[in-house]
Amino acid sequence: MSERNLLLETAAAAMPRWKQFVRNLFRDLGPVGFFVRWAVLLVFALYFGLPLLWLLLAPSKDQFAIISLNPLAFGSWETVVKAWQNVNAYVHGEIWLWFGNSILYVAVSLAIGMAISIPAGYILAVARFRGRNLLLWLTLICMLLPQSAMVLPLFLELNIFHLVNTPWAVILPACFFPFGVYLAYVYYGSSLPTDLLDAARVDGCSEWALFRHIALPLAKPLLGLLAFISFNNNWNNFFGPYVMLNNDKLFNLPVGLQTMIAATSAIRPGFNTTPGMLKFQQADAAMAGLIMILPVVIVFLLSQRYVIGGAFTGSVKG
Amino acid sequence: MSQKTANAGPRVNLKLRRTLSAYVFMLPYLLFMLAFGIGPGVYAFLISFADFKKGVPQYFSAGFKNYITAFKDFRFAFTMGNIAEFLVVSVPLGIALVVVIALLLHMRPGRLASALRTVYFIPGAVTGPALLLLAIFMFSPAMSPFGFIQQALGYKDFDALIAPSRLPVIFTVIGFFSGAGMWIAIQYGALEGVSTEVLEAAKIDGCNSWQQALYIKFPLIRPYIIYQFILIFAGNVQLFVEPQLMGTTWIMANVPQQWAPNQLAYSFAFDLGNFGAAAAMSLLMLLIGLGAAYFVIRWTGFFDIKS
């Protein structure tokens, strides 16, 4: 530590405890800055958090409680249990089949997608070769292609190979992850020094070893983040499976839940349910929504450690 | 490539080997890009010049007819105006808020900051039917936890709140709710990559947290902000889910059926069976996003290798 800091610390030791505490709290933000920072962060915590809290409580309220009770009040356990049973009763617990499908699709496309994207982004950032600029532009174009333009061509293409209505129709297009290539490109471009690579090359390191032993370990925070984004995108992938699959045994959760809710009266007042179909309520829809969201929360909490872990402490001067 | 070797032979070989290995690293990605990006994209381009009157597409027979159909549609100017208004609100606001939140969080990394980041991130998991359900309730003053604010502003019910003139702001609010968390995580990750030595040095020179954020961290995460701009701009041009959910007839909201250009594209394809005009509309949206990207990339030198 510098002399200046040492001086400050000696001065701090002479102060009463509460003053020390306050000093420590504000540090160099200043009292106004401290409160501004917290005010902004808390306002956004409410903006993002309150709807989530509401959603978490929604399965406990029936149609009447949802209007009459305070928005953030808890309804009753009875309603929660009933909602759970209703969701599970749909085609004998088909929701868990979709759940399993979702996990399969997400896991496979995540593994393949990452294995393809990271090396590509790395090479685009560190190597000069003919066509590099073209590839960067093409990657960008692919990222910006509207889904509405892609649906029909993709369907026809997969149909040629008889892959429509198989898990591959969902998995293969999802392995193409230009977003990951770009993020890896930006990451390596701004935090991997080319000098470091040149030095290793002089020492006789092969190109593969460079990637394996320098670039890959350096990208730990990136890997966590990218894996999570890929997971989240594919977990929520609605349009792809919606178009490619028509066998409800192959559905993933979003498509399954959509059909489940559309088949009932949960969010369509006055829309009569098909005879024999169970009568779905808002509480049930909210329960189904929670079942979809919960895995994302869990994975985020688990992967958070890898995303921020602190393993990366800038090998670059900046 | 500054080191000089005595004879040229091995150097050329070395260069060739490096170029070759670059292509090997790229190869799997290239294949997937051709199969699921460029290929279908080129086909969409062909479709935009095809005639669909006979059921099976007649390639190249339509000329620019599909484009003219799309541009002359009575909803074209309306949807374009709407999306322009939405972009003006959502793009600067979205990017500025994400960057500010990430910088504020990063001033004091710790348990509280990471707990908050989690809270910001989780809404990203709320999509499709769940987002629809949530948005309706959040904008219903009688049931929403924000109801007291909405009522204080004079909006008694959902219909009063959801007026056409407020749609750009309302879609921004919904979109930011489910989309901002991912970008906050990315920008925060970028800030994690800022060298601690640089920050230490600045601290010793008497730079406080605000100055560090403004003069050191912010310039260093610029590439990520450019990346965010490109994707947010192009993504917002293609706005679909929010107006589509709000526009469905069963909510009594006065939201037109086709509010955004992307909805118009879907309407061409699935209401009118005119896939050519739908493709033309989609390509126009691509062109707008790409134009913005081109402008920013050339302006900032985003593609240059840092040496």
C-alpha cells in the first residue's frame, strides 16, 4: 500500500468507532454518492424484483383473492397445492416430459455451441487471415437476421434431411451461436495481449497448445457467462420448437406450457374449455410459469461463482 | 509480426501454418454458419423475389413486386413510424441504464452487489406466456404492486394506462424488464476484466470511485457497449413479442393488431400467405439493423485488431 493510504489508516485508527464505521461505509464515494448509488440500485431492485415476488405469490391466490387481496399478500396453501395438482394432472404429468426434453435440448446445444464458438471467436480476435473481415460481417449479419425471415428456409432445409419433428430440428440450429462467437471475439480482443501469444510461440508452443493453455484458462469468466446465456436462450426457445415440432411428446417447456395454457381458460376469460379438459386458473398458469423459471434461477445461482469468481485479474495493461 | 528472421523460408512456412490453423479453428463454426445462418438467409433473399400465387414458389418471377406490395401496404408507414418512436426511446435509455447499473454495482463488489445482480438477471427467464401474464397484471392498477404509483398518476385501470401514445414507453418498460439483466451481467463481466493494477494505480493517484468509473472503467468497456448497441438496435427494430401479446383481441386494450413492422411481416406470411412480401419486410428490418451496425463499426474502428 502507498504511503498516503498508510497515513489515512493511522488517522482512522485515532477516530471513535462509529466514525470509523461511517468512514468505512462511505469510503471514497462520499455521503451523497453513497446514497445516490443505493437509491438507484434499490429502485431498480424493486422494478425487477416486485413483479417476480408477485409471480412467486400468484399460485397461492384464486381468481377472487388476486383482486381482493393486497398485491403482495399470500393467499392460501390450499390454492398452491391445488395449482400444483392441476398442473401435474395435465395429460398425466406431461409437463415433466417437457421438462426432461428441455434439459436434453439445452445441454446438447450448449455443449456443441460452446465448443464451436469459443475457438472461432478466439481466432477472429488474434489471427490475421484472408476473409477475417468478411467472417466478422457475416457473423454480424447472421445475428441480426430476423427470425421471421429464417423460419421458412430453416424448416424447408431440415425437411430435406427428414429432421423435422425430431429433437435435432431444435438442437442443430441452436448450436449455431454467433452471439457467443462475437462475445468471445470482443473478450479476447480486449483482454488477451498478442505479445503473450507471440512470446509463447517463440518458446515453441503449437497453435492448439496456445489456445488450450493460455486462451481457454484466461476465458473462465467468459465461459461461465456464455454458457449461462446459451442455457437461458435455449431454455426459453419458443419459436424454433414451435415451428419444427408437432408431436407433443417432443415439446420443450415453453411450447408445452403455451399449448397447455392455450387449451384452457386461464388467460382467456369467457373462452370455454374443451369438455373433459381441466379448468385452468391464473394460479395454475402462474405455477406452470414458476416451474419454468426456477431452473434458470438455480443455474444462475450456481454458475454465478464461475461468472464473477474473481479468477480473472486482468493480464493486460488495459 | 514484428520479429525479424534471418532467412525468409521458415518465416513463410510459419505464416502459412498459422493461417492454416486459423482456418481449422474456424471450420466447424463455418459449417454451422452456412447451414443455419447464411444458407437460410440467402434462401430468404430468394423468396423475397419469388411469386407465391400458384402455391409453389416461382423464383425470380416476381421481380420487385413483393417489395412494392410491402411498402405500399396501408400499415407500412404506420408501423415504421411506431418503430422509429420506439427506437428513439428504448435504445439510448436501455444502453445508458444498463451501463450505469453495471458501473454502480462494480464500485463495491460484494455480496450485496451480487445479490442485486441476481435480482436484475432473473426476469430474463420470464418470457412468452409468463411475460404476457405478468405484464397484464403489472399494468392493472387494481392488482399491481405498482398500482399505487399508477393511481397516483391518475390511471384508474388497464385501459386508461395502455394508450397508443404511451406504447413506445410501455414496450420499453416490458422489454427492459426481461432483457436488461443479461446485458448488466455482460457489462459487469467486462468490468471484471479491467485490470486491477490500473485501478490500483488510479487509486494511489487520488482517483475516487466515481472518477474511476467515468474515466477508466467506462472507456475500457467501450467495445462491449458498441456490441450492445448493435444488437439492441437491430433487436428492437424486430420488436414482436410485446405488441403481439398486447394486441391480441382478448385483452380489451386499444393496441392495433399490427403495430410493429415485424408483426406486419408475420401478417403477410400467415394471414395472407404472401411469403414473398414477408421476406421483403424481414430483409428491410435486417437492412436497417445492419445499416446502424455498419455506421457504428466504421465510425469506431470496432473490427481492427488491437496491437
